Amino acid sequence: MLEIMGLLGALRAERVVLTDGGIYDNLGLGCLWPDRSPDVSLNVTPVDTIICCSAGYGLRQEPPSQFMLARMSSVFGALFDRAQNASIRRLHEAQRSGQIKHFIFPYLGQLDKTLPDPPSDLVRREEAHSYPTDFNAMPTEWIDRLSIRGEQLTLCLARAYIPHLIDKPASC
């Protein structure tokens, strides 16, 4: 059990499961699906709300290429996007069927115009969504930009769609 200090300072007890994705299940949802069986899986715990954050996602913008390696990379990207889309669809289906009560899916590539009540100092999509996924050290400027946008998106969506989990209603 993880103790969480609410925004108003009230102490609440909530169970929070943090996961990270891998190569195929990049969203890290595999251990949260409500139809997992305790007969074949460890730590099967009922989950009623999922906050699934993605540092990527959005429409790819790479120009077409005639070179074999670039084309193979595009194929891998397309397959990866299909797998991720299937997971997102599965979240919608789990909510629609009552297997989970709520979920939100903030992602860096989210279109700003679709955000409910965005903050005035929102880190814009164009300023953050195209950071390359690689193993190079990330400059502090980019760490700040990406983490602030992630926090802003998550709070906007949480206040709009799961306000009962937020202690202090306020504008993003």
C-alpha cells in the first residue's frame, strides 16, 4: 500500500501499481489487464482505473525512403503502432464492458486543441513531441520540456475524466 499526500494535504491510502513497457507491450499494460488469470500470472490484482502515459505516439512524420534500412525501420514502426493501437482499443473495450471503471491516456503527441481546459503555459505539442527515441544523454532543457508537458497533459485529462481522484479541482 502506498500512502499518497493529496493536493489539499489530506492523507489517503491508495494502491498504485507503476509499470514500464517493453518492446512489444510498450505501454506496460500487460500486468494490468482485468482478464489475467491467477492460475498463470503472478500478482493478479483487480484494477479499476488506469492512467497510461506514453512519451511517444501520434502520427509519424518520416518522409518516404527508397533505402532498404529506412524502409525496414518504417515497417517496424508501422507494426509497433498497430500493436500499440490494439492496446489502446483494448482499454476502451475494457471500460465499455465494465472490466475497468476509468482510464486516461495522455501522450506527448496529443493534439493541443483536443485538451479539456489546457493551462495558459502549456508546453505545446510542436515543442515536445518529436524528441528522438535513442540512448543518447538527454539535455536538461528537454527533460524539463517533456516532463512538464507530461504532467500538464495528465492533470488536464485527470481533472476532466477522473476528477474523483483529484483532491483539488482547479484549472490545469
